[in-house]
Amino acid sequence: MRPLTWFPRLRYSLAVLFVAAMALPAWARKKPYFRGTITRMQSSSCGYDASSGMLGAVLGAGNSGRKAKIMLCKNYTLRTADTVYTIRPKDRHARLLPVGVPVLYRVDHDKLKVKLANGKDKKQYYVLAEKPAGNSHCE
């Protein structure tokens, strides 16, 4: 009589399928949004205009003899219950966030996904700094 060679493979396949089915809800679950408030917006230099080139950044003039333009980026301070984040929009041409208005945010590795409390206009922001909110030297 021939032994059942397919049975161990079937048992292994069923075990892998069971583990994958149990892990699927954890992968599909979205992280919740937390509440915070934008307390400040500042502009800071974040590079030079692309048309001025690297030589223009060093010497102050581009290939066409123009002066290099310094690009300004918007930095926001997001205050939450326990943390103060300094964030910068991923898109340089992002709309301004209103200061003093509550926002919803979600942490995703080194980025924050921020949307206004009314649920519109979800954008990604880079986290530049993070400090505890209890510290009086945060702002």
C-alpha cells in the first residue's frame, strides 16, 4: 500500500492559510486619527530655486546671470495632548493650514497625515522635530 505523501503538505498549507487569514484583519485595520491644534506657522529657507542651479546657489547667480532665489517652506507647530510636532508639508505648494483650528492627524513612520476637523483636504507632512508637550521650552 502506498503511503499518503500529500497529507503533510495539505496540513502545512492549511496552517499557512489559517495564519494568513488571522493576520489579515490586523493588516487591513487603519490607524485611528488623533486630535491636535496647529499653534504656529513659520517660513524657513529650504533650498534654492531649481532654475538657478548649483552654481547659482554657491555664487549667487544662475546660468543666465540672475540671482538665485531662496525657496521658503512653511513649518507648522502641531500641539497635541502629550507631544509638540514641528512639521513641513510634503508638497511645497500645499494650501495653508489655519492656525488655532483643531486638526486630525495620524502618525505613519516619519510622516504625519493631517486633515482638517471637517474631514476635508488630507495632506502628508514630514516630521522635523518632536518634543514633549509638558516642556515649557517647546515654543
